[in-house]
Amino acid sequence: MTTPAGWERKTLGELGRYLNGRAFKKQEWRSHGRPIIRIQNLTGSSDVFNYFEGEVEDRYVVRPGDLLVSWAATLGSYIWTGPEGVLNQHIFKVQSNIDLKFHKYLLDHKLDELMRHTHGSGMVHITRGRFDAVPVDIPPLDAQRRIVALLEDHLSRLDAAERSMERAHSSAKALVRAALSSGLRGTLVTDDLSEGSAVELLGEAPAFTPQEDERVWPVPETWAWARIGDLFDVNVGATPSRAVAAHWSGDLPWVSSGEVAFGRISSTREHITREAAGNPARRIQPPGTVMLAMIGEGKTRGQAAILDIEAAHNQNCASIRVSATKVLPEYIYGYLEERYLETRRGGSGGQQPALNKAAIQRFPVPIAPLGTQRRLVEAWTEVRDAAGRLEHGILAATLRHSTLRRALLQAAFSGRLTGAASEPSEAEEMITA
């Protein structure tokens, strides 16, 4: 690429001093003092600090307004807006020789290029030598400031669009949550008793007596409460020995907890033999069984799915044999989805408790009449489909947002944004379109 007229070809290493942070050992952490700034404090993934008491060289001290660069685990540049602190390793503090904001945007652009052209988005580390050697074109100081002003004008519009997408994403989630919540409280659809009452569905299930700390709420008089274990058989799976290859050469689908991810299961990654599954009465589940993930960090625990096939599963999943009753699997699935969303939102008191067979059997569930269940399942499907279309549009907009931002930075640092290069600015045309 030709250097624009009046600009100077340099390398990132020539634009200032990049001072690496200090390796603070765990035994040095304290509950007070100056906060230790780690990568997670830059990315926003954590607002929790460890602290350091004692003296450090000024090179390790970070003050509001300093430019920082994370170069391991996450690549990115940040203007520090937090309290004065001390810098952890794997982060550079930049003593810049050019306009600080220009330097920041230039680093954003070059780090993005390094990630895309070297190892893609999976890149998690960059060597100091490679970082210092990255070639860059630098305009005079007045042009740097003009470019920053133009970037901030355009990027403010992109940031506003991004906030709108985040609100739309939250609205899509809230739409589903509201439909599930109102449906399970009897206010979403008109009650339908054409196929009998809820009491008939309960059969011989004992009368429900809720405890003070259980998730129950008022429901229509035509409904009834019951416990999962009183209505359905609940089973926990097993994993055949990996040391016996023959166990994994069969045709019986085998579900892992990671495959229980709010949807329908019509195929699995692995298969086992029926003999390896064990007692078929408990270990081989029929279509219509509702699966629930019991173990897993992050978002796995508490997710549900409906089996469309006969399958076995591992010990980290529970299978609820709804298909052996008249209750609709999709209705129980909706109940488990609402329970998950409510818990994740914090409406059930924060951290989701550990799940096991006994805990699942104790789950209280509001049972609607069968006709009402059919109406609810239909209404929930419509809402999920609408939310899915919204999410698809948000994804497309997010991809366009990333493309626009990348094109804008490319134009800025090749001279096209300010007319220093002869080519027209594609980025400006895209932004104003």
C-alpha cells in the first residue's frame, strides 16, 4: 500500500514506549490498597479487583486517561477510566509520541488486522517483536487530530446503533420470558376444558402442599399444582466405559449434557450399543422425553430439550418421561425454559442451585388442562418464532456493524477518510448510506 502524501512510514514500536505490567503474585494480593488492573478489568468481564500494598516503579502505575494494550488472552486497546492502580503483566502502558486517541484507534485497527490475517479470532497472544514491527503510516499532528474528530463522529453513530441492537436483543429475550411467565400463570390464552380438567391429568398424583421457599404462584381454579416426580418418571443416565471401544460402535443415539441446549434433539454426535446403555426400562428414553442438563458451568446447567428420537444419555442429564402421560412434552419444556430464564434473571435468588434427581423430582409445576396446554404451546411457538426472526435480524445488523467499523478504520489509516489518498472513501459512503 502506498504511503499517502505528507505521511510518514513507521512501525508501531516507533510510536512510543510500551511498558509491560508487573507479575503480581497471589501472595501479594490484598483486600485494600491500589487495585491491580488485569485484562478482565479492561474488557468488562469483571469489575472485581485484587489490591496491592507497597511501592512500585512509576512505570507500573496506571492513572485515568492512560492508554493500555492487552496482548495476551484478549487483544485490544483501552483508555483507562477507572481509579489509579497498578498494572498486571500481559498489558502494555503506552507512553505515546503521537496524539493519544489517534494511537488508540490505530492500535484497534492493527490488532484487528493481526487477529484476522494471522490466526483469525482464535488468536490469543502476540509476541513483542511482531507487535513492534507492524508497519503503519502516520500523518502530521494536525491531520491526526482531524482524523480522530471524524472517527469519533462516525463511531458515535455506530455505537448508538450497537446500543439499539443490544436493546433489541434484550427485548427479544424479554418477549419470550413474558410469554412463558404469563402462560404459566393462566393469563396468556383462554382456558380450554374441551379435553378435560387438570385434575384428570394428575391421575393418582398426591395433593400438592408447597413449602414456603418454593416457586409457586396463583393459577386458575381449573389448574392444579403437582411435583415433577409425582407425575413423571425421572431417570439419570450413565456413560459407558471409554476403554471399551465396542460400547461406542452401536446405533443407539447417546445424548451428552452439551446437546441439551433448548431445542429438539433429532440426532447426536455419539452412539452406543443397547447393551452398553444398561437396563432399557430406565436408560433408553422414548421420543417425547424431556431432557434437563443437571451439570455444567456457564449456561449449560438447567437447559432443556425434547427428544424426537429414542436415545440414552449421560449421567449429567436427567430424562423426564412426559410422553408416558397425556401432558404435552412441549408444555413441560416451556415450564423448564421459564424456570431457567427466571433463575438466570435473578428472580429466584441469584445462583442456580445444583441439580440432581431428587431436586428435579421436587420441582413444583402448574398443570393446565390439556386443551389449554395445546393453546399455550401454539402461542409460545409463535412468540419464539417472532423472537428468532428478530435475533436473526440483529445478527445480520451486528455483522454489518463490524464491517462498517473495520472499513471506517481502514479508510482513516490509509488517508482516504480525509482525502489524503486519491481513492474515494468507501467507509464514508457506507456510514452515510
